[in-house]
Amino acid sequence: MQEKILKKSGVPTGTMVKLTPERRLKLEEAASLDCSVPEMALWANVSRATVYNWMKQDPELKERLDSLRETPFLKARTTIVDNLDKADTAKWYLERKKKKEFAQRQEHTGADGKDLPTPIIDLNGLRSDNSNKEDSETNEEG
């Protein structure tokens, strides 16, 4: 008689796990938090392979989970839009949504895409005040 190997969940390997309403709810909760499939599986206490199999067998489940994974983005957008009366939020939003007009830019090229002019620095004129005084004192003594 062969002994069945049990998974951590206590279910024998190779046993098809049913998608119960409770497990479906757990998957949906995790998806609404934008969890990955491995995280959803962990939350529902099943293997990743099981979740992938359920989504393959039930395209409506996959579509529902994919849709729920957008929830945090919608919440974030709502939060931003609700706070557009605050100057910092409005500025941040415009810098990202209307980049051409509002983004803070740094020039990396000159006019018409040409190189920026390279400043010429006169290193001979860059002496500290002390060195200039010492030089002038030396010249006066000599």
C-alpha cells in the first residue's frame, strides 16, 4: 500500500483543490490589494499552480482578478483628484500629466539640439585671497 505525500496544506499531492466561495473571496481580497499570483495563493492557502489552473479553467475568474488588481490605482487616482485643491498636489499632477507645459526641465542640449556651450574657466585668475596677498607682499619686498 502506497503512502500519500501530503502538502503543507494537508492535501495529498496531485489532489485537485476545489475553488470554494471562501477561497474565491480570499483571491479577490488579495487581488484588490494588487497582490501577485503567488501572494494570492498564499492568502487563499493554496499553491500557485492551483491558482493558475483555476484561472486557466475559468477565464471569468482570471478577468475578475485582473480587474480587481487595478483597484489600488483607482484609489490612488481618486486620492490625487480629491486633493487637487492643494497647490503641491496640483503642481505635482500637472508636472506629470502636462509635461510639455509644466514639467521642471533641465536642458541637456543647446538651441536646435546642438551641444551646450562649454564655459572656459581661467584657472590663473582663481587664487585665494591669501595667496594674492602673499604674492603682492613678496613682490613689494623684492
